[in-house]
Amino acid sequence: MESQAFQKVYTKLTNITKATVTLKADGVGYDEIASVNGKLAQVVKITGDDITLQIFEGTEGIPTNAEVSFLGKPPQLTVSDELAGRFFNAYGAPIDGGPEIQGEVRDIGSPSVNPVRRKQPSNLIATGIAGIDLNNTLVSGQKIPFFADPDQPYNQVMAMVALRAKADKIILGGMGLTNDDYLYFKNVFDNAGALDRIISFVNTTENPPVERLLVPDMALTAAEYFAVDKNESVLVLLTDMTLYADALSIVSNRMDQIPSKDSMPGSLYSDLAKIYEKAVQFPSGGSITIIAVTTLSGGDITHAIPDNTGYITEGQLFLRRDSDIGKVIVDPFRSLSRLKQLVIGKQTREDHPQVMNSAIRLYADAANARTKLENGFDLTDYDERTLKFAREYSDSILAIDVNVGTDTMLDITWDLFSKHFKKAEVAIRESLVEKYWKS
Amino acid sequence: MEKENKTTGKVVGIVSNLVMVEVNGPIAQNEICYISLEKERLMAEVIKVVGKHAYVQVFESTRGLKPGSVAEFQGHLLEVTLGPGILSRNYDGLQNDLDKMEGIFLKRGEYTDPLNREKKWEFKPIVKVGDEVQAGAWLGEVNENDQPHKVMVPFKMKGTFKIKEIVSEGEYTVDHKIAVVTDDDGNDTDLTMVQKWPVKVAIGSYKEKPRPFKLLETGVRCMDTLNPITEGGTGFIPGPFGTGKTVLQHAISKQAEADIVIIAACGERANEVVEIFTEFPELEDPRTGKKLIERTIIIANTSNMPVAAREASVYTAMTIGEYYRAMGLKVLLMADSTSRWAQALREMSNRLEELPGPDAFPMDLSAVISNFYSRAGFVYLNNGKTGSITFIGTVSPAGGNLKEPVTESTRKAARCFYGLSQARADSKRYPAIDPIDSYSKYLEYPEVQENLETNVGDSWLKEVTKAKDVLLRGKEAMEQINILGDDGVPISFHETFWKSELIDFVILQQDAFDKIDASTPMKRQQYMLSKVLDVVDSSFVFSHFEDVSSFFKEVINEFKQMNYSEFESDKFKQHEGALNELLKKQAN
């Protein structure tokens, strides 16, 4: 950062709200950052010479004669290979006691990739979790969230996926992370010996909420450095995006904007899209894959946050506790990976798409049978068989503790088909049945 | 058109992409201006004027913009450039050619020429000296990717003109003077192959817009068979996320019987556009044997691109569509998704601090949507030829709730409704178009009915109605079974239910990723429907309700194998034979 020879200091605030201050100043650019009594702030509104600043830490204790200086630049991050293995706060400053990063200074929230310069994602990301690899295959350059209730082990599953995914760099963007979860991630990555390829930007519950707004852009600026400049495959983990959106609504509320659905700002879709659309496969080989967490309140996916997210991301993963087997499974009905069509049956075995669909259809039949049972009706022989199939399928495929290769997953499913069903009931293309049916 | 002295102004306020400019002269609503920011020039559009202050929406990020920056008003509205060379181009929402932009990232203030000015086109004149012409008249023709691209008298020209000069057949660039026309007062105007038109205004140069009457084949069975759309028709596809809107739209754009396909990716995922960029140059148009990309124009304003340009993108797409319609071509316009466009309107209305309507959308949302849908249609041109724009928009209802303002407003404007159902998607019954809730108003048009009877078959409409009845009865039977239990209802209920399942599995469900099943020509649809209805009409003997489901599952399996086989191939016939055996065995 070059220092400026002369910095004008303003000392007269005209307005203070919980998150913003207003003062008269000139020559100020939109989106520019400023320091208000040492607290970082950003220009969010200019009307004539009235400048409104959003103070990330909140305005507690800011006096009307606070010292305000404008820094003439948007929020920035210093990028270099030194980022690897380090932990930072939402402003990109080290919090691990290590030295400052030396390198190139870049503006965060950079422009979008020209769509014609993107490459179609086509590299499968194997996780070993059959509920993902078989039914909801992930592809590099994809963006996909876990839609989870707060009590579900989403952070554990995400850490597992991250470690097995063989990415060159893993970037963790933690927003409103509890200190315990932050330490959990740190330990898991450390124990796996992966710390040197992990970079973390963390805003914990102890930090002010509005600071969170910087975390995704910080994480993604670092990701773009490694993906574009170094042609690396980068996996970005964002948890929890619901808390990010909550911070957005706080700011828009303080700025007197008219809220739309669920008190969220009208621009929620665009705000979230700007983050998620950073997921990309570059022709040069570098890629950014985003796996996020959106916590739900009471499992309601029609709430504005999960709803807008679902329209942006390329699918979503649902976790659910299956009481029959006493394990957490990847819900096959509500989970979806939109990009799986690009790899299944192409990078995996030819029978993958049809096996996947038939198994889910039979699993759905089992769900119907269960409803019948609950309503006190007699079950047919077919119902009984689907129920048996569902239990075994849940245990050997859907459970998150499964860790096998895709071919094995397919073989296991064929085994279950042959054990419980007739060929016609499975309804798969004849040539595949001839080849793979286990008699 | 250009003003002699351009009005200028200076920036006095900024909130995100809404900028207030104090002006020193006359300006017009929706006029375009450029705001200088160091070396960059940011394009913006006037959306409100209060006294000396113009509120402009900037089509780019306003980061770093300072009060005092100079704005220069251009004296025209947002325009597209029309001429040969638009086909197979990839544009952003403001018609910048994305391929001409340098670097991986989009640069702010970089605007590129939509046309190739150097390329020479083989021009064949249609008019001769002395002919009387008016706006939209065909002056000549160039071959654009094997489409007869008509060079026309600019739509902006009012009145009648006499051709004074016209070039002879030969190779010319788009900017070459190809004709001179004289108006009634004897004033001459030079014409090239290029013209401009403001996107928010509909191109009018046609004689008549009758009700659509001709089926537009899409190869998607649950559309063509049950609820067909017409050439020049309008339809919309609402559906919660994950119900297959985009897959369905892509299927339609690949298979539909259109000369030109325009895809407006409006605020949607960039990877979906990349899929088109990647696949369309490889895929063949089954009717012409040429690559799909050659008849396709992509307007990509993905969700991370500037919001204001998103609003413009659907208008840009529609205007280009109208241009090709005026050449007598069949245009199919797909917009994914019109909800994102409505949200762009909402964001702006919010920044303008307008009083909000339902869900904070602007009050005139319904009018804006209706007005846009009304630009589609089948037309008779002034020279008696026909052209059409068929428009299908997707809607992404918030929370999957079809009562939200965008869906409701669109329902008033569009004639076909293809509602995607979460329940069908959850059970992987794709395409997830709800067969009972969806409708096509065109089926009620006598002219459409007559057209279907002539082109598909005399009894076709009766068969379609019957299929719908079977589906409805099947649904009722299923509800009864669920209430009373499998053995609490007569076996005939099971038969009714499974007959509707038969239609569901064989006709409605279609594998968009299977080479053969993905697209079904009308002849095959007709054959399969009558075959399925034959089964529906047959009576069978069952001794137990479980026999019903196992019998129909086998029947469905054979039918599905037929769907997966080349029509009338040996394999197809072999499965048909097996099917007939099955039916005979169970027959009464």
C-alpha cells in the first residue's frame, strides 16, 4: 500500500445510525473505503456532498467529531503464494500471529468472467460418499450448497468432501462461525496434514456481523489468484451463507430500503449470484468450485435465502437422519447436482445414469409403501421388497460414512436390484441389464 | 437523429448503480448517456427526471465514480444494430459482441461492435429502380448461414419512397451504400445494410397480426401432444428450482421447428450459457443437417453481470427477433428467466424510492410483462409473406409459490402454461410439466383445431382429450386408493390408475439426455398415443390388484424400450411384438 502524502481528515459527522454515518466531504468515490476513528468503513451513498459510510464494526462509541479519512481505494487483499496455510480476519489481516503477506495488492469484488471465456465444467470430483458421487455427482467449477438444519453435521461433511476432493487449494470463508467450529476445521485440516494448502478467512460469532459481508469477496479474490494466475484447482468453502444474507438485510434496513420477501433486500438474488457465479472452470485448467452451507429455519426451503440460493447454485445437497438405520444420509429426493449430467456415464461407467434413476425411483416406491404402512394398510409383496431394498440402499449407499469408488457403488446397487426385484421392475435399458444384472 | 449540441451534465449523487446527474439542457426519458470515469465511459439510461436532475441507471459497476464526473447525453434511446452477421453471435444484454472482448474478465466501459464491418456479403437485389417502397420493404438478400437475410428499408423511415439507385449483384460490406431512395419531396437518403432500432419500441412494419393457427413442433411430447404451442404463440414455464426449467428450455431450443432461435439468458447461471456455447456448435439441426449454432443467437446477461443490462437483455432479444420476423422467418425466442428481469425492475424501483406494489415489485409490473409478451406473434408482412416470433419465457416463482406477482402477471399475458411440478420432479418424472394443471389456450382456437386435424389426423383432438381424461381419472382413482387402501377399492380402480400411469410413463415422461427419446416427431407422437390408447381401451382380466401393477409395469417396460429405439426399426418392432403378445395374454 503506497502511503498518501496528504490525507484530508474530516471531523464533523452529521448523522449516525447503528451501522452508518453521514458527513460532508468532496472528491470521494463510490465504494471507496474510509477510516472512522480507526474503524473501517465503506462509501454506500453519495448525495451531493453528503457521503454515507457503512461502518463494518458498527457505530458503537463513534462521536460526532470522529476523525474520518478516505483511503481512495475499494477494499483490497494482498495476494501471493504466502497466503497458503494462513488464517485471516474479514479484512484480510493475519490472525494467526504470523507475518503480514508480501505480494500484489488487488481490489476485492472484481468483475465477472466473460461467459464466452469459460469452459464447460467436465472434471468429476470424487468424494467417496456414494450419496454424492452416485446420485449427485460434483464437478469442478460447480457451485453447490448444503441446505441443512443447524443441528446437522454439515461442517463435518463439508470438511470430509474438501479433504477427499484433491484440490490444490482449499479456501475457507467462515461467516459467523462459532469458535468451536472454527477450531474444528483447523484441527481436521491440521490432522490431515493439509494445512499448507488451506487458506482461511474467518469471521466468528465474536466479530461484528456486518464484517461478514467482506468474507466471501476476500476468499474469492484469493481463489481467483490461485485459479487464474497459478492455474490451480481451488475449492472454496463458504459457511454459513444464511448469516451472510442476514448481514445484508441489516445493512439494507439501516439504509431505509424497502424490504422484499422475508425482510430481505430486493437485491438478494443479485448479491448472492455475484458470489456464487465466481465458480468457474477456466480453459487454462484452473478452476474455482464453491461448496457452501445455507442453514434453514425449520427446514423451510421457501424462505427467501434458500429459495434465491437454489435458483443460483447448480443444485443443492440435503442431509437427513434416517431413523431406520440410525445414520445421517444424503437425501436422494431433495438433493440434486445439476452438473452431474456432464460426467455421469462419461467419466463414470455407462450404466451410471440409469442405475441412479432406477434406484431412486424404487426408493420412492418404498417411501410410498411406508406411508401405506403408517396409514394401517396391508402391504403387497412388491411393497415389502421395496422396503427391504430401501433399508439396504440407505445403509450401503446413502449413508455419509460410505467411502468407496463409483464402480463399487454401481456394483452394490446392481446387487440390491437383483436381490429384491425382477428385471422388468427395474426398467433399465435392456442392453445394460444383460451386461450387469447379477444372477 | 443525432442532436447538434449534446446535452451534458455532472454527477451529483450515487447509490449503487443509480446515479443522479444535474443537466444543462433538454433530455428525454430513456435517453442514453455516457458518464466519464477516468479513461472509462460508463453507459447509462435515463429513468426519471426531477427538475434539473436526471436519474440514470448505469449499466456497469459505479465503483470509484465521483460527484462532478461529466455525463454526455446521446440524443437516442438504447438501440440495437441490425444487419447481416447477427446469427451465431454471443452478445451481452446491450448487444456487445462478447467474443470481441479481450481478457478473461469483463472490462468496465468496454463496448464492442455487434457486426463484422470487414466481411463481404453476397448481395442480390430484390427491388429495381423506380419501385415504391416503405419501411421494412425488402431491398435485397444476402446469404447468412444459409438463411435468406433480407436487407430492408430502415424501420425508422416514415412514408413511401422511390428507389433511385440500387447496386447490382455483388459482394459488399455491411456499410457499403447499396441503395438510394427518394421521398415525396425529392430528398435522397443513402441506405446501407445496417440500421438501428430502439429496443423498447416494437417494430411495426407488417400488415396484419392474425391469431396464431399453426402448430410449432418442439419434439417434446407433453407439449406437442397435450398442450401444443403455435407458431407466433406465447407460453411460459414456471417452476421451483430443480424442476428442470432449463433442461426443458434447452430441449425446446434444440428441437423446435424454427428458422432462428434466440436464447436470452437473463440473470441465470453462466454455466448454462456455456453449455449452449459448447454443445450447439457440435449438435446438428435434424431438419437442415447444419450445426445448431448457425441458426442461434445468444444474449447472455448472466446473474453476475450488471443488473440494469439484464433488464435490457430481454428487449434486445425481442428486437432482434422482430428484425428476423420482418424477413419472413420463423423465430423462436426463449427467455430464461423473466423473473430475473422483474427483479431487475424491482431493484431499480427500490432505489428510486417508488411506492412498492406486491412483494416490493413495481406497480406497473403486470403492464410491463403484458406489453412485452404482446410483441410476439404471427404476422403477414406488407408483401404478403409471413413471419413469426414464438416466445417462451421461464418464471422462477419465489418459494415455488405460483401466486407470486411475476407468475400471476405472466399468466395474464401468456397463452400456454407449462407448470412444472415439484412432486413430479421429486419422483424424477421428467419433464415435470404437470399434465393436469397445464394448459394451452390455442387448443380452443377453431383455426388451430382445424390445422391439427388436417396435419396430424382426423381423430387427433379426440385422442388428446381422451388422454387428458384418462390422466384425470387416474389421479382420482389414486386418491381413492390412498384413502381406502389397495384392497378397499374394486380392482377396476387399480386398472384406471395404471392406465393413467401408462400414459404418464410412455407419453409424458421423456429422457432429454437420450439421443432417440429426446425428440419425438409428430408422426411418431401420433403413432405412440394411439398405441397407448389402444391399451387403455382394451379390457383385461385380473384376479388380484397386485396383478394389475405387475402387468402394467411389464407393458410400460416394453413401451419404454420402444421409446428408446429408432422409430419403426427392427428393435422397435421387436418390442412392439413383445408388447402385443403381453396384451393378448392378458386380454379378456
